[in-house]
Amino acid sequence: MVELSTSARKGLDDYLQQVRTYLRWSKSLDRHEVEQNITEHIERELEGSPEPVSASVLDGVLARLGSPRQWVPPEAMHWWGKLILKLRTDSEDWRLSYISFSLLLVGVLLMFLVSPLQVVFFAGSFITARAALAAAGPEDLGAQKWLLYPILLAVSVAFVLTLFLGPALLAGIVAAELHEVHWIRRDSHMGAIAFVYTATMLVTSLWWMLLGLISCKWPGLIRQPLRPFADRFNRRRGLAISGVGLLLLAFLAGFVALYMNGAFDIFMG
């Protein structure tokens, strides 16, 4: 591949990213083959050009290549890809954003009526927002973010809280029930509060260590559900999650040691 300037490389990456977006809707086209055809064509066009190739020269080549959408003809798309494309065509490409925000507002209004239908509207709003995000990409949404991000952010926060604190809550509930068992209460030498706290912290620390290692190995498991807010999540952040879990485990070990030595007798039964 010919050497490109920094701005030209960014322009090419943006073009290929748009092509990949449309290729997600394809039922038959091979992504690698299409990208190879594009890069080979660009290389032929730029042959003999002064290097590094400037953004203006590359823009001329991309203009002759045509819109990224043309690489996925309608007959090669899934039905849902055609639907999304139809909703985003020409000057009315805000329709997905309007639909998503409208569904969100209806869901919020239904909350005051205590209607179970609110879940359906929230789900519809989220799915529509993700479709709009997939069709355009975060950098191309512009002002549409104000319509799409509320539901995406709400679901992302709920996902994060469930992922990080769900096991802890479950462990606390189970520990509270287990402490009622006679032999556990007798052999644990802990009051109910200390026992529940210890079980909750133990499960939380072990879960965070495991979650960190998994997300370090496969960071896409975090990035994809939390798009676009976790697009910068990487292996280092996965290791950081494991590190926090290890610190919690060390803190718990210190707490248990102090408790067994009677340091908290005043506060816990």
C-alpha cells in the first residue's frame, strides 16, 4: 500500500468503516474480499503519486469510487438492512432518531400510569437507537446524539450496575438466608451483619477479578453492549477491573482478621 499522510489515512479509515457498516447488513458479501477490492483499486489509482499521499488526492480517488453504500447493493441486503437504509435515506435520515426518542417519551409517560407496556417501548427505543448508531457511527450522528443518547445511556448504566453489582446483591440475599441455618451460624463465629458483608465482598472481589480477566481477553464483550460510551475500553482497563477486585479481596482479608480479633464487637453482633 502506498504511504498516506495522517489526514489521508483517517479519510480512508472513515470510508472503509462506512463500507463495513453497510456490509453488516449483507447476507452474502465477504467483508474481506470487498475491502481488498477497494484497497487494490485505490493503490492502482495512486500509483506514481508523490508520497505521502495527501488527503485531497485521496479524496479525489474516493469520489471516483463512489458512495460506500454502493458496495452493498439492495439485493445483497437482509430485509432489516433494507428497512434501516430506507429510514435513513436523503434528508430524512433523522427518522430513526425521532422514532427512538418518541418511543422513549411514551415509555416514560407510561411509568406514571404503572403500565407494564413501558418495557416494550423502552426496548423499542433502545433497538431503534442502536440501529441508528450502527447505520451512521458515533462520529456522524451530530445533533442526533441528543435524541439517541438518553436511552443508550440509561440502558448502559443499568447494564453496568447489573454486571458489577448484581452478583454482590445476589450473594447478600443468599448469605442472609444461609445465616439462618443453625450450624452455619454456630461455626462461622460471625453475626448476621458481618456474615452478609463478608459473603458480599468475597463474591464481589472474585467476580470483578474474573470479569476483568475475561474483558481483558475479549474487550469487545464490554465495548459492544456499551457502544458508544465504551468504545475506548481496552485490555488495560480490563486488568484495572481485576486489580480493583484483588484490592477488595485484600481489604476483606484484613476486615475478617480484625473481626476475629474482636475489633468490631462494639458495632456488630
